[in-house]
Amino acid sequence: MRICTERTMGITAEEVLAEIGPVQDILDAHDGIVNVIDTSGGIIMMSLDGGCVGCSSTPMTAMQIYYSLKKLDTVNDVVFVNGELPEYMRTFIDQKMADEEKDEGEIV
């Protein structure tokens, strides 16, 4: 019997950073920094620092990161400790993902 340990092991900070790769390329061009604080229990605690502080695009960047990370089986939640992701945007993405899951396999 083979036991899948991926779900119990969670995700590392390095894996989080690798998953947000395309966003990181844009952040690099603007001196933005993704700071992964903790990944315990599949709950990613992070902040957007450097050029992201005070930038009007930070909520959109946080939304892109949230969406890409929430797709992973090993991620239970993503928390931006400095409030970079407004609650209404989090709710929008959660609803979008629920709709995608419901429509999965449907021929449109």
C-alpha cells in the first residue's frame, strides 16, 4: 500500500515561490518582494514588501498569487499579513474557484 505524503507534508516556502514564478518576474522589475513567513499546516502566511508597499497594483498582485496557490492540494489558505488582499477580492476568487470546480467536466 502506497501512502501519499504530499498532503500531510504541506508545502515549503521554496515551493510557494516557485509556484508564483510568473508574478515574481513582474515583481522583480518593480523591486517587489514576496516574503513567505510560514507554511505550517498548509496555511501560507506571506507579505508583499519592497516596491509593493504603497503600490496601487498590490491587491491585484495578491489576488493572482492567492488564486495560483489556492489551486494546489497542499494549500489550505493564503493569508497576506499586511492586508494586501482585500476581503471582497478573496471572496471573488473563492467563488470563481467554486464555480470552476462545479463546472469541471461539463461540456460548454
